[in-house]
Amino acid sequence: MSHRAGRTPGNSDTLELFVDHVTHVDCGVLDPRSGLSGHTWLVDATLTGQRDASGMLFDFGPAKRLLKREIDALIDHRLLVPRLANGIRLDGPLITLTAHDGAGIDYRGPAAGVAIFDAEAIDSTLLERWLTERIAPQLPANIDALTLALREERIDGPHYHYCHGLKSHDGNCQRMGHGHRCRLAIAIDGVDQPEIAQQWADRWQGIFIGQREDWVETDRHGRHHFAYRAEQGDFAFAIDAGRCVILDGPPTVENIADHIAGELRHAHPAQHIAVRAYEGVGKGAVARRG
């Protein structure tokens, strides 16, 4: 890589500055194999270069703000689409997927709700390279290289992934089709029930959670259609009914936890139920019944 201005004269030491978990991103991904999946990736960053006149490679405060701002703006709370994948078709704002098992998904929404990739599949390696190409040119002149690493949170117990949209949210959660990868814990009468939690997690792999008032119809192919108008624009989604959960209220993590607790209450009417549901990393809700 060529020499860049802004370095301390005579200083040839190459250093690395690392920022672990500079941000985490919550995305939905279209995949011909799995259909729809929710993902949460933690992002670590390493900057390589030489110290500037202040003796620093890059002040941590500005470095973290820049990296988080750019990464979040590019992929966070979006539906990621590999446009070269078999079964995916783009027609203006309409994106359709015919999965390997024949299930169909339709998405329509503002451009800000999606990220389109010239690729056959979306994975962490692709995203690392794609993000680095767009962010590295914005770094100070004494930075020679940026390395980004996307990783999933280590979850030893039950977990699931889903996609949704919150039309009344004043931020990017209103974008229909973004998703999360989440821990799940269930207790009955104060005793953890990992087997029951795993059963729920198995049922909720790759689902779309919608609100009943946003449900428009079920078509002749057995797909549920959802639509709403939010501050960022009009969103619409269609997906096989077997891959949906419909809640009476908005699909917030509070209502998701309460939905599971309510279902468990029917099966255990005389017992105390506690459901701890996460939304991505480090946040969530606890619902109790009984």
C-alpha cells in the first residue's frame, strides 16, 4: 500500500489499534436454502498504521463513533439480498424469492430498508469485505488498513432467529424484514426448563413475526400478506403461513415473551411461568404468568 500523509516524521513503527464489539448489527437475510433468516453479528475492528503527531493511531472516541455510524448505516436493520442467487428476482421495489423447497417470499419497501449485494449468498466474510471497501477510505491518512470481523454471539443454550418490523417505531426498527438472533430461557415454578425452551427455539427458526392488524390476506398459495405505512415509507411482506407467527399486538420483544408465556400458561395452568426473551445482544424482556 502506498505511503499516505499525516504520519509523525521519522516514525516507521507499524501499530495496530483494536476495538472489540465496536457495534452489533441486526439484519434479515434472504437465502434460497433457508428462505428468511434473522441475524445478529457483533463487529470487531482493527486499524493498522503509524502514530500521528499526537502519538496516537486514532483516538478511540472518534474511531468508535465513525466505525459504528458507518457500519450501522450500511447494513443494520436492513433486509440483505444476494441478487445473484438462484430464485431471487428484483423488479424495482419488489423483491421475490422462490426457495429451494418451493416456498415464496415477496418484499416491497423503501430502498433504505434493504441492502443489495452482487453475490449468490450472504455470509460474514462477504460483509467484512464489502463494509471494509466502503469505510476504509474515510479513515485518517495515517491508517494503512482496516480489518473488520463479524462474529455471532456465543450462545450455549436455546436460541432462535426471526424477522419483523415495528411500524410505530421512530427509528429503523420500522423497517419490515430486519431480524435478530436471540437467546431464550424458560422457567416453570422457578426451575429452568431448557428442553421446553429448545422446543420453542426449534419451532421459531427463520420465522416472520407479524401483527394481526397488518395482516392483509392469505393467498391461494397459503402465504400470509402483511403491509403497513411507517414514517420511512410503505412496507409489504408475503411469506408462507407455516413460517409466520401472528401476534395481536406489535411484534416487540415484550409481546413475544408474553406470547410464549401465555401459550405455556395453557399447558401449565397451575404453575408460575417466566419467559426471558432476548432481542439480539444484551437486551430483551421477561414475561411472567401465574
